[in-house]
Amino acid sequence: MNNIPLQFIIPNPDQFEIISKTTMKIILKTLINSTFITLFNTPKCNCIHLRNYQRMFSYVDYRKKYSSPLFQSVKCLMSDGITHARLFDRRTAVDFGCPLIGKISFFPFLQSSSSTLNSTFISFLIFCLILLY
């Protein structure tokens, strides 16, 4: 599949939650031997999407999935605009500098708080918990 990124074929990573694990397994099992070569239109890497793609790939019950053409060929473009990294490889998230899952889900909560008092209280609570341990 030359010049067609896998990311354009399967649903948007933000919609993975509405698709059953069984359906995702079927989709990936169907595509496991496919090769996706995207030289000019490779989608950019995105931390949240990387985690979702990697979680989805973990559903595949296939003994040689990490040596499969799907794993080897599906790429995303790193922030330098030159480097292509494997989309399903967990090292890509580390190389891209993605925060830990806890930081992804926790810090937006602090930033979305409309009240300064709530933010201060949460920060104080975290500080107290750190002191207790």
C-alpha cells in the first residue's frame, strides 16, 4: 500500500474507545501482513495518538507481531520533520519525549480547573501526600 498511511485507513485514535477490542483485533489481524510505505504524506507523531495506537496493537494476539510487515512499516514523522519512527513501537513515545500516562491525564485536570482555589487546594493536597510518603 504505497503512499497510503495506515492512520488514514483505520478510525481516528480518539475514536478507539467506541470500537470493541474484538473489532480492533480483526482489523489488525487482517492488516498484519500488509506493508504501508508513506514517504511523502506520513502523519506526524502525537503523544496521545501514539499511546492509543500502541494500546490497540497490544490487543493483537499474534506470535510474530513485532516482526510483522505492519509493525515494521507503519511510521509517523518525528518533530524534526525528517525522522520516521515506528508507530506501534513503544520506544517511539520515549524518543518523542511523551510524558508518562499519569502526567497526561493529571495535568490537564489541573489546567482545566476554573478556580484558582481548586488548583491551590489540589497542589496543597499533592504536597501533603508527598510529605506523608
